[in-house]
Amino acid sequence: MSETTVSAPVSPGRAKFLRFLVRDAGVLLALVLITLFFSATAPYFASSGNALKIFVQIAINTVLAAGMTFVILTGGIDLSVGSVLALCTVVGATVMIDESLSPAVAITLALLACMATGAVCGFLNGWISTRWKIPSFIVTLGMLNMASGAARVVSDNSTITGLPQSFVDFGNLIIGDFLPSIFLVAVLVIAAGWFVLRFTVFGRMIFAVGTNDEAVRLSGHNPDFYKVAAFTISGLTAGIAAMVYLLRLNIGSPIAGVGYELNAIAAVIIGGTSLSGGKGSIIGTLVGACILQVLSTGLQLLGVGDNFKPIVIGLVIVLAVILDAYRERLLRKIR
Amino acid sequence: MNDAILSLEGVGKIFPGAVALSDVSLSIARGETHIILGENGAGKSTLIKLLAGIYQPDSGRIAFNGQSYQPKTPHDAQQSGIRIVHQELNLLPYLSIAENLMLESLPRRAFGIVDRKALNSRAVALLTEVGLDIDPRTRVEALGVAQMQLVEIAKALSYDSKLLVLDEPTATLTPPEIERLFSIIKRLKAKGVTIIYISHRLHEVFEIGDRVTVLRNGRLVATRDLRGLTVPDLVRMMIGRDIADEYGFDASIVPGKVALSVANLKRDAATPDISFAVRHGEILGVAGLVGSGRTEAMRVLFGADPKLDGVVEIDGKPVAIAAPKDAVRHGLSLLTEDRKGQGLLLDMPVDKNITITDLSKVSHNGLLNRRAEAAAANDLVGQLRIKASSIEQAVRNLSGGNQQKVVLAKWLFRGTSTLILDEPTRGVDIGARREIYQLLWMVAAQQKGIIMVSSDLPELMGMCHRIIVFSKNRIVGEVPRSDFDQERILSLAYQEYVRP
């Protein structure tokens, strides 16, 4: 097709900069603008106390969304992370309140138990959907229910309290008056994901599988391996997010995490990752999670009622996807 | 021409950064079959999209039937009586053939209920016209590409079109199917329909065309009567220079020992088993009609589809191939017939497409070495003369020929011992085609085996040491180069279909 064989008259260096601007900096710019808007209009928004609150509030969603980014990059979706988180909180809390263990050992075992539980759920999601070629939408919808039920069984339908004091203290810790410990955890998870996606062979394969899994298969790879791995990572981050949940709320609850999967997906999509796979960035996901929370907090401080808040946030999600389509068109012109 | 059905005057189209068409003036006579030739990027597609109402011209005027013609949408074009069969098929896979044929005006009974009886009987009539003997209730997804192409043409016939534009209709067809298409075209012409016909295959245009227009780099080179012209004349007009021998058969390459042999390969209980072998340094041609089992055999051999039975030997040693990764590990490479759907990561850049076959070469302990990757990619881009603005350009934005070179590059990067090519030059223009042929000779000179599946018989006869012929899933014959003969190969390809 003649119109595509010609490249636009943009120098390579400038093209690179423009690409960065359109693809990566767009969401960041949106975050800055929204923050500036609320700082100017909403009372108390531009205070250090409020900033801290936002950091605390986005931690769980950021960790979930980090794993979700892997799944969406391969072209899948994981609806189960909310209830897997619930299951992990009750498993982790049960281990942690075991009085025969010293607090340090109990906390370590709880962390491992959370991560293992989440990873197993994620692995099952990936394995079932690739082995029987079932859309991940359906399989993870099933897992959503199963994990939720399992959480009730494990907890005997009750809330688990009485976590070790040292654990609770760490959850409330604010490093250097500005960095909540749980936000640090979230940032570390994002950093690890960024490194894997950007610098490793595994990360490259995640993008390639999402772009065209059949071409990857015919190039001599097993795309299912990477899909299963992405779901396992998503389960793993749900386990880590469960630990963050325990740090923040100090209870293990079978009804925790309801609707969390939708927030995680929203963060990934607002962050510019394409639902059809192959395109996106985990830094974008972090920014997307920030945008969601800044909006939520900002609207609240502006006095927008709880009824109208979801309407605005819903509109923003749709807007993000529309902008994504335009972004693609712009990118094609630059390339 | 006094009685022009369509006339273009100084038509131009500019895209950001490039002139796609410039000052094209052309007049199509009523009732003629007008051939349009040009390499990829010459402006043919743009011209068609202007006629189809997909693009609007930036300059110049178009008149159709004596009136100014300014379609804003494809629907406008259809309303005016211009019907276009695009190169990319536009059928709905989950609907039946009949529904696809009459989608725009389904016959109805009261209350808007579809009149199935009328629908199917009209569909049968249309299918008969293009020589397709298939139940019109069949879902389109069950058809082969060639059959879909014929359905697409039947769809165009279902409207009373005054001007029919066919964009590379024979790209996916085999010789007998092409014959049938040509007889349809001749019949339409006798009915007074004007036809614009675009093709890459120069040999065939003489049979149906009255006049030819050649485009090069968005400009019109010439419009001539086809009578008196030869293929070399057309080539010269298209590329602006002579091409002596397209294929460049390299007689200095002597095939050595058997590189790959396949014995009693069977894909399921219903299909016959096949056996063949290719030598080091040999180009083995695989001929046959579309749907004769050529592609399927290659896919089973490569592990892309499951196999029931059979032994594959590489350099005399049996190897187990259960999935493409096994085939690749044993040095096989497959260039698929569907390069966009199965060969390339379209939205990823050139370098990442090339290194995907073996990332261990550009990584250490699982960490990518981007500098080594760029160096390797640049190396192959230079060696294969891939035209891209940089290795960071998305392969989607490359021309067909350059995309195909990227697929070749990715296998050369891996290092292959036997290369299986399925329709390697489909949709590739003459210039790039010739470069691909040269590249294959370079590969053969390194004593690698090449298996080449192609529907372009002159191409197989120009390139191959030996040709095996498929007919209805069976290998019915093997022809050595000394005995190459178009008719003989064709009659072999037909053999199993004409048996009582």
C-alpha cells in the first residue's frame, strides 16, 4: 500500500522524542494537569497530609495493576485478582496469628503463604485457559468465584484480627515523613516489573506474545509458557497486594477486595496499555493508578458526592481509551 | 478515446511527507479492459482508493459517465455503479456465502424476515457464474482463500456495475482458477462492462487486456495498446530499466547429500501419506492447486499442525518434531504463506522481529543486550537491503517485499539448515522479488536446502532443481529440471481431480 511505504519526514532523533511524548509522557502530563487543577480548586488538596493519604491509598491497587499489566500485555485479562487477594489475606492472617511461631517467623511464613497461594491461583488461571483454549475472561471469572468461596471456607466466614504488633507498626511506618512503607512496597513491585519488561528476554517475549502469538509459536517458541507465566505473576502480585492489605487494614477478610480487579484494569488501561495486547508500559500503569486516586480524592474534597464520583471516574476511563485510539494514529504518523 | 466512461485529469494525492499520486491523467474507454501496472508503492492502491471513495484527491478532477465524480464514501462509489474487488478480502467469516453475497440487500418477506429460499437460489446463480460449485449455505470461514476470492467477485457481480475494478484478483489463484476468472472477465466484457484490472503477473495481462497504463513513483509513465507489447517492454516501463533474467538460476550450485527427508508423513487418517527429500544446496519446488495439501504438508512437517504418523530425518538422523520449537531447534525454518498473520510481529520494530528467532544470541543470563541486538539487526538489514527508515520502524509500515525480507532475515539470524518457503513472493513487486531470488541463491550456495511452495509456475520453473507436484493431498509426480514443462506439471496437478 503506497501510503504506508513512505515514512514521515521526521528525523530519527526527533521521532524518538515525539514518540516518547505521545506514548509515555501523555498520561504523565494528564496526571500533572489533574493534580494542578485540584490543587487550585479543592481545599486541603495541596497539603502534605493529603499527598501521604493518596500514596497510602494507591498502594494496593498499584501492586495488583502491576501484575495485571503483564496479563493484559499478553492479550489476556484477569478478573480474579480481587477475590484472590481476599483468599490471600485470610491465608496470610491465619498463618500470622499462629501463636506457636515467633512474630518474625510468622510474618515471613505469611508472606510466603500469600505469594504461593496467589501464584497457584494465577497459574491455574493461565494453565486452564491455555490448555483448553478458553478465553481468560471466562476462566478468571470462574476463579473469582472459587477464590472467594475458598476465602470463606478458610476463614470460616469471619474476619481475622490480632496480627503481630511489629507487623502493624511496619504498616503504619512513614519513612522520612513522606514515604509510607506500603507505598514503597508498591514502588518496588513496579520497579521490578519495569526491569523485567524492559531489559529481559522474558519481558520481550511477553510483548511479542501479545503482538502475535501465532508468529511467536512459528518462530520456535511456546507462547503458552509466557501466557501462563503472566497469569502466575498476576496471582503473585495479588498475594503481595494481600500483604499490603494486611499492613494497611490489619485484618484478614473473606470479603476484602470486592471490585479491586476493575480498579486494577482501569489503572492499566488509563496508563496506556492496549487491551488487545502487545503495547503498553508498567510505568504508565503506576501513573494510571495515581490518576484514579487523585481524581477520587480531589472530587471528594471538592464536595462531589459519592453518587457522582463514580460517574466522573467512569467517564475518565472511557476517555482514556478514546485517547488511546488517537494516540495510536498519531504514533503511526511519527513512525 | 471519445467515449470515455471514466476520465482523470491531473489527479494528485498527497500524504503527510509523501506524494502518492501526482498529476495523473487517464481516460478509460467504455467497454474496454484496462490493465494498470506498477510496482508496490507506484500509486495503484491510492488510485483505486480514490475511485472507491476511501480517499479524496487533493488536486485534479475525476469524471464518471460524463459527470463529475466525487465519492465521499465507498457507499457513494457503489451507488454510482463502480464496484471494487479489493486485494484484501472483505467477507464476514461467520455468515454463509449467500448472506455475504447479498448482505447489502437481503431479499425479504413481510416483517423484514429474510427470504431464505430466494437468498439461496440467487446465490446459486451467482456462484455458477463464477464457476463455484458449493452449497451457498456454507459458512465463509470454511472456504479456502481462492474460493473466498471467487465469492468476492461473485459479490461484485451481484450488482449492476458499470465499472468493475479488480485489484490483484489472481494473487491467490491457481492457473485453472485464473482461466475461469478470465472467462468470466471476457463474458462481462461482452456484456459491455468496463473493467480495470490490476496485477503483478505480467504474463497474464495480455490474455484479457486491451490497453495498459503503467505507474511509477506516483506518476503515470504511459498508456498504451497492449497489442504489440511484450513482457520485457512492460518491465522496462515499470522499473525504468531492463531485467534480463528474473530468476538468475545459478548453475554453479551442485546439490549435495540429502538434508531433509520425509517418509510416510500423514496428518490424519483420511489423507494419504507423503514422502519427499531435499538435498543440501537444492531448491525443491512444490507445485499444485490451491488446496491440494501443499501448505498443510509443510505445516505438519514443521510441527505447526499435529501429525498422525511419519518419520522426518535431518542429515540421515530421525528427529522428533511435535511443535515448531522442535523444528526450529533442528534447523528448520518456515516462511508462511500468510506473512502478516503468522510471520511478523506487525506492530513491533524491524530489529525485534529479526531477533525473535533466537534471543539467546543477543542476551546474557536472560538480560537483553540492546547494542548487540541493534548491530545484528543492522547487519541483516544491510545485507538483505531492507528498505526501512531505521531498525526501529514498525514492520507494519514496510512494503510487502521488505516485510518478506524481514521474515527471511529472522531465519537467517537464527541460522537455518533447511528453509521452507510457502508462497515467498506473493504480493511482492518485481524489484523486491528479484532481490529475494538472489537471496535464495545465496542461501543455496551455503549448501542449505530450500523447499519452495508456489502457485506461480514460471517462478518454480525458473528457480528449482526439481519440482514435486501435489494433487488432492497426494504427491503425484516429480519432475527434474531437464523435463520442466508447464503443461506436464499442470496435468499432474489435475490428475487426482479429473479421475472418475
